[in-house]
Amino acid sequence: MRKLALSVTAVSLAVLSGCSGNEAQDPHVIINKNPYPSTYKPMEQLTVLIKGATVLTGTGVMLEDADVLLENGIIKAVGTNIENGNATIIDGSGKFVTPGIIDVHSHLGAYPSPSVESHQDGNEMTNPVTAEVWVEHSVWPQDPGFEAARIGGITTLQILPGSGNLIGGRGVTLKNIPSPTMQGMKFPDAPYGLKMACGENPKRVYGSRKVTPSTRMGNMAGYRNAWVEATEYKRAWEKYERDYAAGKNPQAPERNLTYDTLKGVLDGDIRIHNHCYKAEEMSMMMDLAKEFNYHAGTFHHAVEAYKIAEDLAKNNVCAAMWPEWWGFKMEAFDMIQENAGVVDSYQNSCAIVHSDSDTTIQRLNQEAAKIMYRSNEAGFKIDEAKAIGWITLNAAKSLGIDEKTGSLEAGKQGDVVIWNQSPFSVYAKAEQVFIDGAKVFDIADEAYQPKSDFLLGQD
């Protein structure tokens, strides 16, 4: 009887122990947030002192007869009378120096040249929500468009999926260097972006198939359903983490790649980049973000941003715009050429000029010049020091890399362009381009004019 009593007691203790959460735990399930990490390594970093140039810092300041020192891959100093005995001196007389140009909206590599059907890898139009796809898995780094953009002073660019879906997948930020792999271009530790799309595109694509969405109200319902499910997924993982930390042995939620990405947005790790033209739709998308407690990020194209410029500024939302693309569909009709100037006029605004084009990316500086001209013609007072921020520092803010690049400030990455004259001139040419203090283009030296492998032998 005594042995039986002991046995019953032991069983009772074991049951109590299990209920208290002290049972042996299974291995902790952790999702790798960066399974395809950057392998980027800077090219040969030079010590360079640019002397006596006109410097547009990207912070709204223009310095005359100023110097810029690049050392160990970073901007060491910006100012006057800078000296460094080990530096290669570049005479900046009559030249302009700017931060490297940043394009927040490109499809290079995903829609590369030559433009043939087998290369069209930017739009996974098989479901209205394809947050599970990552455009980096489509990027062909030998696209000749990368070098054409580099010649135009582009040092950083975000590659985005297309706009056929409500939620089209992750974008990736690249450094514009020659590389045989996408990961060799991948900007280290840059936040991922998530491409969303408003309006005509998704409702046209899926409406033509007689499936949801076929209307703008269907679009909105589709976003909301996706975020509802992502919210539940996030809660499930948070409960798992709490229970595991408490010593319990919970079962991990079933993994879902779509909701991994959407959860990343809800956690604040992934930034929204939203193809959206119309003012009322941008306003609704900001309300949608508030409903599900994430940040609305950046509106791309944003043809009617001028109508809600004050609201964009109040919500710390960027608008990436063209100077003159309009009229190619109904939602693009109500355009004004000073759109970015209006957006820029509000305190805490974030106006950006983007390309969405493999050709205009080669002259993004002149795209900004068009808007500056039209804005000033309309009565705004925007100078070159201000306008350069539309394609440098504001773009870096949109991508979450402004602490590293986007302006000429001591300690930032040595992403620098030397222009033959004002970058806002139609005659402007980038003479030398540096990324992390490494020269990646020199108009006068073929050794710094790398060609895509695709182009070799095709002269």
C-alpha cells in the first residue's frame, strides 16, 4: 500500500509539474528575418580630396568654393581649407558636388534589357495578395540598365515588384555597383519594402478574370482582409513567444511566408511603398494604416499629392513623384507640374522625385530640375540646395537609410557625384561617381567604366 501511495503521489506531482509549465521545452522556433543576407563589399576605397567646388550637401545648404574629403569609405569632412597629405586631389573648380543620387522606384533587373518576355519577372499576377514573393529573387544583376544609371549618378536604388496586385511583394535596396549576384549589390541592413497598389491596376487585372477585386471597394476589402489575417498571425506568434519565455512548451504557429512579410510591416521592420495616384485613395490608405497600426510609408507616383500635401506632412508620409507623366489613364489625369513643389512647401514634408523607368533613371537630376523650374514659375521659392534633397536625403528617408547616406555630412558613406556643372542644367554630366569612397565611374577613364557581362563583345 505504501508503494502504491508513493506511485500515486509521483503521478500527481508530474501532472502538476506539467500544468505549471515546467515540462521540458522543445527547441525554440525562431524565424530568420534575413535568410538572403547582403554579401556586399566595397570596391577599392580611395582617399580623395575634392577642392574648390560648389557643394550641394542635400540638407538644404549650398557651399561655394568648398572641399569634400573621402577617407576609409566615408565622408571625413565637408567645408573649406581642408587638407590631407595622403589624398588624391581633384580640382573642383567650376564643378558641382552632390550626394549620390537615390531612386526609390526602379524595376531594373526585374524588367531588364533586353526587354523580352522571358525577362519579365517583376509582377506575380496570380493572386491579388502575393506578399510572399521577394523581387530580389528576380533581379538579374547583369542588366545593362544598372551601368546606364550609374553614369547618371545613381548610387542607390530600390527595386520594386510591379503594381498589378493589391500587395505585390517585397522590394530590395541595392548599391549600384557591378556584381555577379544580387546579394553582392544588396545594401547592408537596409529595411525591406513592401509594394502595395491602389486604384486601376489591381481591379483591372482581377476584374478582367471575374474575380475580386473588380472595383475600388473590392480593393479596399482585399487590403483589410489581408491585414486582419496578418494581425491574427502576429498575435499567435507573440503568444508563442510569451508562453515560451514563461517556461511553457507551446506549439509554434504554422509558418506562412505571406504573413511573415505582413507581420514585418506590423512590427515596424518593413516599410510600405504604395503605388497610388488619387488624393482620396491616398487618404484612405493612411486611414487603413491607422486601422491596423502600421505606418503608411511612401506613396509612389502620387499625381494628386498636391491636394492632400498638408495631410501627408502631418502623417510623416513621403510622396515620390514624376515631373510630368500624366494622362495615360484616368487616375493620372489631374496632374500639375509643380506637384512636388506643393508637397515640399509644408513643414515636415517629404517630397521625392522618382523614375519608374529604365531611361529617366539616367537623368533623375534633370527630372528634379523640371519640377524646380515649374514650381518657381508657380510662385514657390525652391533653389538648387533644396531641390537636390528630392533625389538624395528625402529618398534616403523613404528607404530608411538616411543615417547612412543621402547627404554630404561627416561620418556618412562616401556616396558622392562630381558634376561638370549644376546638376540641374540640361547639359549636366556626372564626371565621377563614388560609392563608399570607391570610384565606380569616371567619364575620362575607361578603367572606371565597367560594362555588364551581357554587353561584352557586342559593340
